[in-house]
Amino acid sequence: MCGRLDQSQTARYYASVIGWLDAVYDSESEPAYNVPPGTYRPVLHIQDGERRVDDVYWSYQARWAKGKVPVTINARLDKLDNRYWRGLLKTGRAVVPASGWYEWTGEKGSKQPWHIHRKDGAPLFMLALANFGSFTENRAEAGFVIVTDDASGGMLDIHDRRPVVLAAQDAERWLDPALSSEEALALARSTALPPDAFAWHEVSTQVNRAGAGGTGVAQRIDN
């Protein structure tokens, strides 16, 4: 899964890496090393032919699903063509940029947090789905989720699921409105970065507190 992000660079930096020098910004989010769900974070998407970087609420629940489907922060890649997600797969494809994400291992009460990132230090472009409209009852109606897939080939020791991360060029293709839902799914499955593109290290348990910040949250610790 993906339940905490390191977005310690500015939204403009992440957008520049993907080549979006002409993007329209409606984002006031500050860089943060410890981003929890339930906050507004910068998301890249294309709307009416315009490249946009908007602050969107991290959590989603369809308006009609209140009391039926819980609020969620992730969506499984293998479920994106079902009734709940297919509308957003067609019109709400997005990318969440980050420098890393966090996972926890171990027994409850003594879990060890880990910072996961690209080995080459490049930004992560995580596939996402979002409703960029308005909400009537709760903020999660107009929110985003991060797309996840099975974590195999060496990452099972950290967690059984991980975000689907693409290289910058492939992430931009995911955003192309001309790409059909079927083509978008095929792209995600065929170009997702493999486990050996990532590295991870243990970090302090201060990351357990959603309000904790600063560079120390993401720094390696030696046990």
C-alpha cells in the first residue's frame, strides 16, 4: 500500500522534471517530508487540454458510495476497470509526484518505518485517479487515490503492495486524454518501474506522527 509520502521538493520542481514548464498552477502546498492522507497535495493532470498542477484531497469516496464503500487512499491496479473506478480511469487519470514513500514492518507496537525511493534519486511519478470536480457532503468526493500493484521480486520484505511508479515520459503518456482506458491500463502494466529500480532504508519512528516534519524524518538510521 502507500499511506505516507515524502514530497520534499516543490510542485514546480516535480513538474519541471516531467517537462511541464507551461503548466497552470493552483497549488499552495509546501514541500513536506511526511505527508499523510486527508491533506491537500499537488497532483498533475490535464484538463480541457491544459496541463495543470492542482492541490487535491488525498482520499476518495464516490458520492453515491457513502455508507456502502469506505473512504480509501489507494486503488488496486487490477480493479481499475470495475464499476467503482472505471469512470475515473477514463476521465480522472492523474500523477502524484514524490521523492519517496514510507512503509512499516514488524509487529504491532514495535513497527519499523522505512523510506522507499528510486536508487538514482530521481522523483517518483505515481499513478493516481482523481475526481477534479466539487463535493457536496465530504471532501473525499473530490479527492485522489494512488494506484498500487503487487510488490514482487524483492520488495515483499517491505510490504505486499506498492505504488505504481512510471518514468517521467511514461507518466505523461498516462495523462494523455487521447489514451483509452484499455491503453492506459496496458501502459501501467508494461512500463511500471521494476523492484530493482528502488532502494529503501530504515528511518526514525518520528515519522509515525503525521505532524512530524523536517529532513530528519527521511534520513537513514543505523540500528
